[in-house]
Amino acid sequence: QIVYLKPPWTVANLLKCYRKHWVAVFDYVVPRKLLSTVECLHKHLCTGKPVDDSTVRLLLQESKKLLHAFSSRSDYKGVLPQAYAEVNKLHHMLTQDLSEDIMVLSENAACEKMEAMTPNLPNSEEEKKLQPSFHVTQENRHQEIWSVLEGVWNTINLYSIEIFQKLDPSTVTVTAKSSLEEAFLGLQKLLAAVNDIREGISR
């Protein structure tokens, strides 16, 4: 009767309601610190601006945190576990894509190492003209690598959270039974990929 925006709600309207009624209502249901999660979701989902892959992974991770927190109150007639499963599935798909990107980057790093060992001095005016575009490409490459590393870091944090939540018997979760094993295997893959990247950089 007193809700800020009447249903039916869009995601944007729902997040606005969360923010408006947080202190009066939701602060009594879920941890207060989750307001930052709501703010993060609102910032990226309600501005209409495009987001990159690493931001999408972050938003999915934040969404899982919010759904998990509300699961301690109720399963909302089965809707919440279903929503959590869908978000988790989408996040898993993006994580798989990230792992494949890391493998490609590792292979490319090896190729770049071989190219770096070959002298490549400009011998003509034409080659000199190509140098500025080469530097731009290198800069874009560095940004791409940084984006992948950021995604790796976010994914490691996600898996770590899932593992510790599963190991803590006092924590109520809606995670499937197989998620602990999946998270552990995911961490192993990511650690191997990070080691490959670290070796490539040190070389």
C-alpha cells in the first residue's frame, strides 16, 4: 500500500524501490552492507550505458549475493532458488568464456615472445609510417589483457566466496550440492591460467 512505485515492476523500478525503502524495510531482512550491492546494480543497469564482459560478471556476482541474502528469509514459493540457478548458470557460461579467452591470451603471449626475439627495424618510409598504428594496437592489447586479468580476479573472488559459504555450516545457501566441487575445479583452472599469464609477463 505504501510502496514507492506500484507493480508491475521493471528491474529499474524494483531497484529504485529497494533504495527508497531500504532503511524502513529491507534493513530488517538482510545485512545493511548489501545496500552497496543494490547501488552497484542500479548504477550499471539503470543508466542505459553499455557494459563490458567483466562488468557483467561483476553484476551477476552481486546479484547472487543479493539473492543468497534473501534466501535466509524465504524461498519465496520456489521463485528465488530458480532465479539464483539461472543467474548462476549465466555466470558459469561467462566464466567458461573467460577461461577460453585466457588460453588464447596465453598462446598469443608465446607468439609475441617469438616475434620480440626477431629484430624488426624500419628500413623504409612506409614502415616508419606504420609505427604509430602499431603503438595504438599495443595499447589496445594491454587494455584487453588488463580486462581479462580483472575478470580472473573477480571470478576467483566469486569461487572463494562460494567455497567458504559452503564450508560454513551456519550459512544458509541455495547453491546446488555440486557447486562446491565446481568452484574448487574452477579455482584450480584459474590458478593455472594465472600462473601462465605471470610467466608470460615475467619473460
